[in-house]
Amino acid sequence: MSGYARPHLVGQKEPYGCVTACIAMVRGCSYDEVAAELGPPGRGFSHDVWQGYLNHYGFASQLVYRHDRIAGLDRSPWPIAPWANLHMCSVDAGHGMGSHLVLVLHDGTVLDPARNAPARMEDYGGYAYMAAVFPVGCAPIVAHRAAAA
């Protein structure tokens, strides 16, 4: 795919650091840079945290769950085939559904912050959601506090 820079695997440096590592892979920066902005992961970050963070840096996302609320049906097959260059995917990596975040590439390669080598989509027991991530090219959105009167 032209213009597409394949991300490199970034490992998580602390327990529950998978979101921090996945954001670093998407942005092409270091784990430490993201960690300095997000702070300690505690027991992990939810999708609203990584979505908001990536929105700030010029990315948009399309989140898809197994259950399609409009159709009222579960998607089949699930997980669906990757439809973008990058996907943030919440998976069951042995600790329960949605307990771990990985980056899935357009060819089904999984960059897992808890592994030392790429994996495949089939290596995971289940997917809570898949979210395509797209660069939209805008500058960081910065909030400004109103000047005190």
C-alpha cells in the first residue's frame, strides 16, 4: 500500500502498558514519550483514552464490536478481516475477553506489546472489538484554559 509506513513492534515496559505501547506503534514514537503524557496505566486504559489521545495527534478511528446493534446480529465471521492499514484490537490473551490491546496490520499480522515477535490474528482466543485507525493529517488539537478575568 503506497504511503504506508509499517510500524515496528514496541514492547510494553510495565504491566497493563499495552495501550501505551500500541499508541507508540501507531505514532511511530517511543513508549517513554507516550507514557510521559498518559501517566501510569494503573490497571489499564480503556478505548476512550487511546481514541482521545490519537485524536489529539491527528488520527481518527472506526470501532467495531462483534454485535452489530443496527442489524441486531453478531457479525459472522468474527473477527472480521482487517479493512485498514492499522487496527487497535482488544483481545483475550489469556486473562479474559478485552484484557489486552494489540495492533493488527492490514495483512493480519499482529504486533503484540507483550510478545517479542509478530503473531497472527488466529493466535488469540477472542476479540472484544476491532478499531481501524486512520491518519487524518491535522495538527495536534490543544486545549487552552480561559484567561482569568
